[in-house]
Amino acid sequence: MADVQAAKPLRIGCASGFWGDSLAGTGQLVARGGLDVLVFDWLAEITLSLLARVKAKKPEAGFVPDFIEAIAPHLAEIKQRGIRVVSNGGGMNPAGCAAALAARAKAAGLDFRIAVVTGDDLKPREDEFRAAGVREMFTGAALPEKLVTANAYIGARGIAAALDAGAEIVITGRCVDSAVTLGPLVHHFGWDWRDGDRLAQGSLAGHLIECGAQGTGGLFTDWQSVPGWDDMGFPIVEVSADGSFVLTKPEGTGGLIAPLSAAEQLLYEIGDPAAYLLPDVTCDFRDVRLVADGPDRVRVSGARGRPASGMLKVSATHADGFRTIGTVTIGGRDAVAKAERTGAAIIARAARLIAEAGLPPLLETSIEVLGSEATYGPHASVAAKSVREVVLKLGARAAKAESLDILAREVAPAATATAQGLTGLYAGRPAVQPVFRNFSFLWPAVEVPATVTLGETVIEVANPPPAPAIPAAEVPAVAAASGGAVAVPLIALAVGRSGDKGDIANIGVIARRPDYLPYIRAALTPAAVGHWFRHLRPSRVERFDLPGFDALNFLLHDALGGGGVASIRIDPQGKALAQMLMDMPVAVPAGLVPGRVGEQA
């Protein structure tokens, strides 16, 4: 239910963007953020398989331990300031996480009303999925023989219900990242679950802060203009009752919040911006407006919402053999050529020894010479081939760990059997690790209720039946312009950021000025972008328009070598792809871009 302060904007800050993020964000936001709500996002698509392995060995574990370590030192101040906390750090064991946190609070003489939200773990229903003939939502593949995990991306309803019931801290398992923000907003303002536009705005607020310092200038294309990397601010949204909000950060912290940096984060890891599918709402971000509202403040409006699809994405994982990745340094003249020959020799030698041992062969191998611009494929510069210091990265997959053990053993012997200059074996023999491949499918939301447990109180929160689908409204795209007289690199005209969803890479591109967009759109056709990244062998490229803030979004399907921990590439999540695209030439009229041709605008 909405409280008496519902007319007052709600300040929500996010202190983590992934498992492994700095623990400093919690103290910064609690002490300097003026928060009403503190949220944490810890889970990536593959994280739950790692937590499941931990829980199998230690039943009381299986949650994100960093959440406890981040929040425990600040519990007294959180209590004193009346800050509500929402975290998906429960992972595979929200109840265990709550118990561990309650114990730390009790040791400090504190008591919190801690609720857990469960219902996302669908692994016990594996036989039901098999009987229903579920298929992978991207590839159409059949369900693997055995799943390791199967977790539905649940929405914000359980979180809102927990807060309605009086919880001070809410711990969930796998929910959509933005739900930890949307839940408190619905609770505070009493928003109707049928109010699509407010739900879309609240989800967008969550999306902009869910990656921590990425929302405050981290990873910004114009990194030179971002101050204070050593004390980066963590993001805060000030959300009003109508859903409009301001993105900001604690005063005096490092980082930069500007329309272009916020736009990069908005495009990060989304697909079709007209149909960003969440459990509680279908969002349309094409007409979003990002306007400076003072130093390090950007006002965000214009997201639209339609009824949710009625289906939940289930992220399952299954074992798919093993992998190993190792590196060595090679210095001296002809370093690139030496590294390439050394890598090929190690792989060939290992393959022969594996066959002689009667073990399964290597399924996939990767040789990348870092420093030679290997990840640039055909766009590597000629000068990169003559560098005198490189890192040789070897990767391989196999059905059995024993095959890769042989490969791992053969890396160090190259130091005496190949070329001079091989060094840097500080990490020792490369480790052999199990591969967990992601398998995503859709399941009816009505069959996945959330359960809220707060002390002795247990509340079941049902999802509504599917509402009639409403097609997205037409939003005219900006027309492409005819070519120009000179070619400039894309970075002179735009900023961009890239990320991943499984084996799909996304690249968002935002024009620095509206009059640049027609020329960008003319040059960056799906075919042209696919050709630029032809060394990644994408099966297809999609382009989407976001005219509200002069942007394009690209999806490169099957471009990441399997993605995540299933990939043996040096960039399995496509983190560098936007920077590579920034070198693509764009034809513009002479004089359109300030400064010298090719210089950043």
C-alpha cells in the first residue's frame, strides 16, 4: 500500500552491478546518498549454476556471500536512517541468505524484519518441461538430457508484497534485474499493476542503475571526460509519482552523468526497444527523452508500457563438457609470428598426445595473439603485426577434462621447445573448468507464483492471466541521408556501448547530435555492420531505431562463440564490440563535424 509520503519522490540507489563488484558502494550510498531504498543486483545468467554447485556441497550456502559482507558493516546506519533494502543476492538459497544476515544483525544487537521471495527455482519441474516439449527460445534446440539449474525471471510483485507486509529487507532469488527497483516504487506510490506507462518508467529507472557504476559514467565512450575513477559514484534515481525520474549520484563522488552516458546504459543489453519484455510490463523505449537537469543529473521520461506477455523467461543451465584458457607472454622481434606459431604447435602437440591416449579430441580451439589486434579480425592495423611484446591466449573445449589436462600440461614446455622470449607463466598450468551452457525458454507466468515469507507469515503472490496483446505504436524512424564528401570514423559522430545476452551481442549507438543520425543510419545498415564483424560470423544482424534520443540498437546473433563461460574467446561477452565499431567510416558532408576530420566531436 502507498504510505503517507507517496507524493514525495523516492530515492533509490544501487550498490552493486554484478557478483564481484566493489563493496564500497554500500557505505557510499548509505552515508551520502540520502536514500529511501538501497538495492543490489548480483546475478548474471550463469551465476546460479555456480551457486548451485556451492549449495550442493554446503546446503546452508548457495547465496551471494558478497551481499552479506557489503551490508553487514552498515546495518546500524541503515536501521537508524530507515532505509529499506532489496537484493537478489539470495541466489539459489534466499532463506539461507536471510538467516546469515539475521545472524550478523543479531551479533550487532540489531533486529530486522527480513522477507524472502521465492518461486523462481523451477528445477524440480524438469520432467514437466520435458513433457511439454519446451524448446530453446533462440535456437529452437530441444531440452538437454539433464539440467543443472532452471530459474524463472520473476517480476516485482513479490517484492512489493513483502514491503507491503512490513519487510525492512527483502531478499530474492532470480528476478529480473530491474524488479528490485520497480517493487519499491509500486509499494511506495501504490501504482496499479495495469498502469503500463508507470511500470515501464519504473523498470527503466531500474535498468539504468542495475549495473552500478556503469550508470554513472563507467564504460563511457568519452572516458577522458569522466573524473574520479578511484571514487566512482554509485547511481541513484529520484522517482516521482508519475514515473518520471532523475538519474544522479552522491555529490562529490567520481563519475559523470550526462544524456549521452545515460543513453549508453539505456541501450546496454536490450533487444527490440519497442518490446523490452519483462514479467510485469512490455516496455517501449523508442521515444524516451534524456535531458540534462543540472550537474550530474539527467531527467528521464517517455517510456511507454503495454501488458506483459504472460510468459516468463526461464534461464536453465546444463553441463557441456570442459574448457581451459591459458596465457603466456612472448617478447622480442617478430613477437606476433612467434606467438602464432607457438600456439599452433602447442595445440597440434596436445591433439596428437590426446589421440595417442585414446581420449576424446578437442572440440574447439582458439588462438588469439593479444597485442596484435587479433580481436579486430580484418580491421587489425598493419602496425599491430610488428609489435615486440604480445600475450598468447590459448583456449579449448573438450568432452572430458582429461583431454584438456594434456593440453594444459603442454603449455609450459613451449618455453624450452619453441622460440626465445616466452615468459610470464606466473599463473602456472591453466586450469580445466566445467562448462555450463545456458538454455533459455518461455513458461506461462500464471504457473509461477511467487512466495513471500516474513517470519511466520507466508503470502502467495499470483501472476495474472495473460492480457490481450497490444501492438506497439508506430514510431517513425529517421530517414537515412545520402552520402557525403568525406569519411569520418563513427566515434566522431556517435558514442556506443556493447554487451551480451547469451550468444547474442548487442551494440547501442547514439548520435552526438541529431543532425548526425541520418548519416549514421545510412552507413550502419544491418548488412554493413554484419560485414564489419564478419570475423565473428554472426548468423544475422538486426537494427532497431530509437528516435527519442537519436539512437540505433543492433543485435548480432550467434556472434560470441557460445557466450559467457561456454565461449573460449577473449571477449565472450562482446564488451569491446562497440569500440571496434567506432572505427567504421561514415560518409558526411564536408564541414559537418567540428574539428579535424576523424577527430572526436
